Amino acid sequence: MRYASKSVTGVRAQNQDAVFVPRGGEISLAVVADGMGGQSAGDIASSVAVGAVVAELKKGGTGGAAQLVSAAMAAANAAVYEKAASDPALRGMGTTMVLALLFNSHYIAANVGDSRLYHISGENIEQITKDHSYVAELVALGYITRQEAARHPRRNLITRALGTRESERVDIFEREWAKGDRLVLCSDGLYSELDEQDILHTVLSTDDMQSACEDLVDCALYSGSRDNVSIVIVSNEEAKP
């Protein structure tokens, strides 16, 4: 696998996003989390959640990969919830999370909240995860279109987050992918300003995935993103020396 990532504060006072990509021979895993909470609470929530999910998956276990991912997400939820309960200043903090545990021919994805995972295969892009948000529910019910959702005044209202309650429902997806396919994991600070075709075109326009990350972040900020912006791109190919 080859990985690239970028996370910036943007116009916000603090970056409350957190990302993980492996270094060296670490576990084949990519994670993006977008924290929420007053002052530094969102920053703490995303950092604690990413640390917990990575640690849990590194431990491994006897269950299947999907079970391990589910258990890791539960551990992340518990870690954030317990951290918030230990300090009144952190009460109510939480975080979105999207991750992909990667294998040669398939991957396990999971998400809570509205951070997304896209799968690029050939010249096609598909959003794999489903947003847990107020506007996503309105779209699913047919009350508004996806285009209207992108500019809805309550588009930042999420309906699920890690750490805001003792347990949280997690969506798990298992998908096949082929050599040359790419996954894009990102926070809403990126996709709120860029549509799927923008993402597809930029990723396919270069073999330099780090350059693609930086170009997409720059485009989101230039287009008016008012949030932190984070992205991870993973390519199903051998890492270059």
C-alpha cells in the first residue's frame, strides 16, 4: 500500500481533526477523525479516539477482521466517553471517525458521523460510507436533494459521534478492491466545498498522492471551507522504496 495525508487548521483557531497513516511496517490502516467540543475538547476527542482505535487494532485478536474493527471502534468510543467524564471541561466532547483496515484484495471500512470514505476504481468514484447527519436523513427521506444538503444551514449537525454516550452504533462495510484502486478518507471540511468529480479528477491527475492531497486541501480552502480540512489517500500498490 502507498499512503499520503494532509491535515490543516484552515481558518479555524485550532485543528480538531486527527489522522493516522502507518509508518514503516505498521498495521495497514488509515483513519480520519473530526473532533467537536469547546476550546481544546474536540482536539482531545479526535486524538484520543484515533489513539484508541489504532492501539486496539494493533493488538489483533481471534475474531474476523470486521469484528476486530467493530471492537476497536467500541474501544475508541469508550476512551473518549471516559475521558470526557473525567474532566468537567471536556463534557460533551465527541468525534467523527472513518477508517479503512486494508488487505490485498479487500478492505474493512467503518464510520461514525460525517467523515467519509470514497473508493476510486478506474475512472469511477463511489462514496462507501453513509453520513450520520441531519441533512443526510433529510436527503434519505426525499425532503431535500444532495445539492441542497451541501448548502443547508444545519449541514454540520451530526446524529452520531464517538464519545457522546456510553455506546454508539457503527456502520461497517467490507468491499473488494483491485491493484491501482484508491481510497480517499476525508473530513467534511474537504467535501463540503468539493464534489465527487473534483476529488476524482484531482486524484487521477497525478501519480504523486501527496501532491493530490495538497491540491485538494488547497482547493477546499480556496473554495471557502470554514473548517479544518483533512484527507488520507491510499493506493492499492506496492510501496515505493
